[in-house]
Amino acid sequence: MPHDIHFPILKKLGLSESEALIYELLIESGKSKARILVEKSGLGRGNVYNVLEELEKIGLITTYKGKQQQYEAIDPARLKKLLDKKKDDLNRLKADFNVSLSQLSSAFNLSTGRPAIQVFEGYDGFEEALNDSLSSKTEILTYFDPAAVTGKIAEINKKYVQKRRVKGIVKRIILPDNKEAKSLLEEIGTELTKIRLANNFSGHFMTAMEIYDNKVTFLTLDPNKIISVILEDQNIAKLQRAQFEALWGSAEDLGGSPL
């Protein structure tokens, strides 16, 4: 093509090479006739008209009707809408990926007989691993260190709780019998969660564990080292569930919890 693309960001935002080329020409040249764009771009006449139609459809150019129809670029600030669309598309893809990954991991686990393991780092990883249980088809069984649920972790957990309540997922929690757990109990407020205190359950371990479906999720709560692991294996989940039930049976029933 006679004209090189000077702003590759246009292609990164989702424009085809031809669309980026014509839009760039209109940015540089101002209001133009299709004939001029054909000459400057080196594209075929039909191709240029198709590109102009597409650019108008996505709101990047204006068409001036008349004896000699002309075209003009819209303010480049409008390109932010393309960026927002890519973000929305990425979020949808991420949600679809998480659902599919769980299904693919299950299939892998069944075919190989090996546990499927996912490892996440940082607060974003913590949130992603925590939210995995929102797709649970069973109740969630949880241990966690209440003294460690502070700051950013507490903020993420609050959003998670709201989503879990909307989905109506039941959770049972075992906490160590200490002052932090008892202080937390003052915030009780949902019938979807039952909580018990275990007398001989050591606290201050800065970790949470969730058991659901055939998965066990470990979440470190140390702000200096946030690591989350989702382990999917029927037998490992069965063992952890049995241990939870044994401790649950001997723990003190205290009703609901905000977590």
C-alpha cells in the first residue's frame, strides 16, 4: 500500500488494516471524497466503500451526503469506546474460560487419574481462586483464620459474600475458639452460613481452606505472600470433607456468619 500505517494502536484496538488505513488518512487529510481515499490508500474502490461503511457503523467517521459524498473522521477520543469493548470482551472471555477450565480439568482428572492443580499469585489470583467456589454444586466447607481477614483480603471477601448470597450457596465454617472469632460472630447475618468454634483448633495460621464439589482450595492470607491453590481430586476432597465433618461434630454450634 502507498500509505504506511503510522498509528499501529488502531489495529490493536480491533480495526482491520484497511480500516486503520482509511481512518488514519481521514485523520490526516480531513474531509475527503472516496476517490481521494482510493488514490492515497492504494485500495480498490469497492474495498474503500466497504471500509467506509464499517467505520461509520462503529462511529468513527461521519458521512456527508450530496452530489459528491464526503467523509470525515470523528474525534479520536471516540476510540476509547473500542478499548472499553475490548475490556468487556476480555471479561466475558475470562468468565467463559474459568467455567471451561473447570470442565477441562475435570475431564483431565478423569482420564489421567491425576489431581488437577491450579496456582494463583497476588490479590487478583486470590480473588479468582476464591470466586471459583461460586460455581459449586455442593455446599462449601471452610476453615479460616479470622484474625487474618483484614485490608484488601477483607474487601475481596466482602464482594465474594455478596455474590454467594445472590447465588444462594450454603457454607459451613469452622473457626478456632479465640477472641478474633468471637468478635467476628457479632456480625452474624445470613441463614446461608453456619459456623462452629473448635476448642482444640489452633488459630493464627493465616490461611483459609474451602472444600466443595471435588475440589480443595487453599488460600494464604499473609499480605506479604498471597498464594492460592485449587486442587481437584475426588479422593483428596473426600478425605478433607471427612476431616471437616469429624471436627464439625465436636465443635460448638453458633449459628450464622457473615463469611
